Amino acid sequence: GAGVSQSPSNKVTEKGKDVELRCDPISGHTALYWYRQSLGQGLEFLIYFQGNSAPDKSGLPSDRFSAERTGGSVSTLTIQRTQQEDSAVYLCASSPQGNYGYTFGSGTRLTVV
Amino acid sequence: KNEVEQSPQNLTAQEGEFITINCSYSVGISALHWLQQHPGGGIVSLFMLSSGKKKHGRLIATINIQEKHSSLHITASHPRDSAVYICAVNSNLRAQKLVFGQGTRLTINP
């Protein structure tokens, strides 16, 4: 596609349920990032994938969070046993090689009730 | 103290005014980015800078590496420029990971 596609755009889930958020990056972009933006807060780095290298998971806030990137393309961010503090907009971005030329998706707004 | 600080946090101006948003950072960087986030969450990359000045339409971005400071200017501002403007840097220590400022909420009134 022409841009970074994220789905769903909105997700409401009950506390304790697992959720999966999907990111479809720009074709050919080797770098993929997940960020989180809580209400009234700045953007927070979660995880970074670059090609076939081991992902940089240093931003994941707890072991309930995990992410995969299959075939160097689509990525899924999974949050297990969701908590209310997980409510945020989850943004995905991709870039051709990393550290320049970022394109952001429109985000997934997650609400945990 | 955040590694990237923006000022002001909020800015309201009248259409046509010249706008300046400032960004200061405390780490060594390889690049600095200005991003625009409209209501609804979509983010657009405006500029990437490693030195000097860049211009795109009514937007101008400058960076002073020695002073660790960047500015985003908007000339002849328009209500459609209303958005949150975010400064972000690639630090030398972890170049692949953006470190974000808290953003500046700009409102341009007609």
C-alpha cells in the first residue's frame, strides 16, 4: 500500500483480555517501530525491528507485551491480560533503513474497560 | 529532565502570524525530526535535520548543533496548521530509536 496501515483503528476490550494490534508497513521498508501515546502524554518507544536482526525490545513496559514481525513485513503487537493503564494510542512507523524517512500509521486507539 | 524539551507547550495565534516552536536536547544526536500530529492521531514527518536549515512551503526548520537547539517556524500561519508539533531525535547512543519531546499544541484562530 501507499502508507503504513494499522488495524483495528479502535479497540475496546475488557480488563484481563488479550489483544492483538496489526501493522502493515510500507513495502520494502526494513525498519518497523511501535510507539505508544497515552492520554496527554508524549510518544513512548516500545519496540524496533530492523531486517533480520534481533528486535530492540527495550521499551516494552512489561512481559505482558510482545511483538512479532513475520517475513520482514507485517507486525503484530500483542498485549496479554490487558490493564486499564494499557489504554493508549498505539502507533506503528516504518522507514527504509532506520533513523530517517519515517512514515507513521494512523494508530490503534485501545481502550481497556 | 527529559532528553528533549519543547517550548511552548501550548501556543495560540491569529491567522497570518509568524510562529516559532523551539526544541532543546541534552544528548548527542545524529538527526533531529519535526513531526506533525493532527487530531485523530495521524503523524506526518515534516523534516529531518542534521545541520543547517530546511524549508518546505511555509515551514522552515533550523538546527544549531553546538547549542543543541532546533526551531520550527511557520510563516503566514493558517487555521489548517493547527496541530501538535513534535520534536524527536536519534541519539548517538541508540541511533535507531527516536526520543520524543512532549509536543507543542498549536492553535491558529481565523
